[in-house]
Amino acid sequence: MSDTLSAPKSPHAPDPDPEAPAPTDLGDVDDARIENADFSNRRHLGSSLRRVELHLCRLTGAELAEATWTDVTVTDCRLDLTGMRHARLERIVFRDCNLDEIELAGAHLKDVLFERCRLRAASLVGATSERIELVGCDLEGLDGVEVLRGARMRWSDVVENAALFARAVGIELVEDE
């Protein structure tokens, strides 16, 4: 269950070595900024990202099960169809990302902000969360919505996703007469 007392903690910024070459994969990466990279359909099981910024990257269909991401900011990226089962995500920001059908089953999310992201048909089944926030996100068809218990959301976002939340608690929706 989420801790409802405070907003998610922000990620620590990377301190990249200006002499180091840009990473070419998502195996184990520390202190890096990665832009315009294509990691689609690659497998990096159990990989680790620490103090990393991903911008305008494509990870469609990537397999990142059991990954550990700490202090990561992901902006304007595609992670649709990405498998992150049993991943550990701590101090993460997803901003303006396509996360449609992302698989986060069994993942642990701590201090995670989803801002203006698409999470259509994403799976959070069996995931756990602490201090997560969703701002302006499309949650249509989200599976495992109970993981959002205690999450922070704007009232307008709650109203927009009311049907999803109603179905999650077993409310039968009927047409107005």
C-alpha cells in the first residue's frame, strides 16, 4: 500500500563523466544522460540504472525483468510493450511517455511520478507501491488498479478515471435515465 503522507521524492541528477562515451545498452549504467537511443526489443534482464536520464529514447518491447532503476528520469520516451516484471523502481520520474501495455507485474515502485503518461492496458498486477503520484495520465484499461491505493492524484484526474476506479471496487455502472 502507498504512503499517502507525502509526494514522491525526486531523483538525484546524474553526474556524467564528460569524457565517457554514451552507453550503447541498458545493461548496467551509472551517471549518464542518454538521448535519442533505440533500445527496442532488447533484453537486459536484471540490469541496473543509477542516476540516469533517458530522453527521446525508444524501448518498445524491451525486456527489463528484475531490473533495478534508482534515480532515473525518463522524458518523451516510448516504453510501450516493455516487460519490467519484478523490477525495483525507486525515485523515478516518467514524464510525457508512452507506457501502453507496459508489464509491471510484481514490481516495487517507490517514489515514482507518472506525469502526462499513457498507461493504457498497462499491468500493475501484484506490484507494490510507496509514494506514487499520477498527473494527467491516461489509465484506460489499467490492470491491477488496486496498486494505486494511497497514490496522489489531482481531483480532475480522479474524475476522468472514475469508471476505472468504480469497476475496480465492483460498482456496476448503469446508464442515466
